[in-house]
Amino acid sequence: MVSQGLSFFQRGYTCGGGGNLSLKLPDGNILATPTGSCLGRLVEDELSVVTLNGELVSGKKASKEVGFHLDIYRSNAAVNAVVHLHSTYLTALSSIDHSEKENVIEAFTPYYVMRIGKLPLLPYFRPGSNEIGKEIAKYTSQGYTAVLLANHGPVVTGTDFINASDNAEELEETAKLKFLLEGMNVRFLTEPEKEALSGMKS
Ligand SMILES: [Zn+2]
């Protein structure tokens, strides 16, 4: 988590104190980035360990956004890691007033289909609000890999920490391509093409 946080920071996926990471430990507790921490300057001994109910086990106090990470773990036992970033292109996308909110990125690469599939846009909530986790859990309980918080950024899950990190990077890259392709005659994947990818993992 320390090295991946630094990697996200150095490659511009996050800046300042934005974003937070968590993963499920073998004993069922959750390892999370501490409150106010910068992903580029995480210290192993300071990482927070909390129970699924949010009680601190060791380390510093967890991020104020850890609540929605816990809601996600409780919503779907297959989720073993959560990556939340304020990455540039996805945060830009989250700040557009989309009329269609069920999926704000129509598929134009197979990798997006294999890793994410659909990206719902959730309403705006004050950061740290308890409502965020309830809204996210509605989607993660149905098997969605990622959601986009309006005027905020992406929340991406994975079967393990590397998988969640790779999913987050693929999603940010897809959003960047979406902006690059703005106004162009994009060839989107057809329904049969998407169906042929179902069950495939990149
Ligand atoms: Zn945030």
C-alpha cells in the first residue's frame, strides 16, 4: 500500500491529501490510509487497522472517508480492496451535469468492459457524509466494480489490492481517452462485442 500510494502520487493520480486506500486483511480487519495522509508519503507503521464496524485496532485514526470503504466491504464479500482517488479526468467527468446517470462512460475499449463495464454517477454529498457509503453499497452489492461520486471522484473495488489499483488506473485512462475523443466520431463497442467479453478479466 505504501509503494502503490507513492506510485499513484508520482504519476499524478492524486495530489496533496486527496484519495484513500484500503484492503481486507486475512483476519477480516481493514488496513486503511490514515486521516489527512498524502498517498505519496504513507508510513507503514502509521497505517490504520480498523474492524468492519470502524473501531480502531492499531495505527493512526483512519481517513474520514473510511466509512464508505467499510460499507462497501459489508455490501459484497468478494471485495477485498478499495481505491478512492481524486484523479484529474474522472473528477472532471464527475463535475459534468450528466442527463444519463446509470452509465457515464459508454464502452469503446475491451479493457474497460473487462474491468469496469458500467460507471454509474452517484449524487453529490459532502465528503465524509454517511450517505455516500449507503449509495455506493447499492451498486457494489450488485457486483459493480466502480462508481463515480458527483463533483468528487471515483471509488473502485477489486478482488485484491493490485486488482483494485489496476482497475482504478484503467478507469482513469478511459476517462482521459473519453475527453481526447470529445467531438470525434467514436466507434463504440456493439452489444455482441461487449457480450463476447463478459466473464473475461484483463
Ligand atoms: Zn474523496
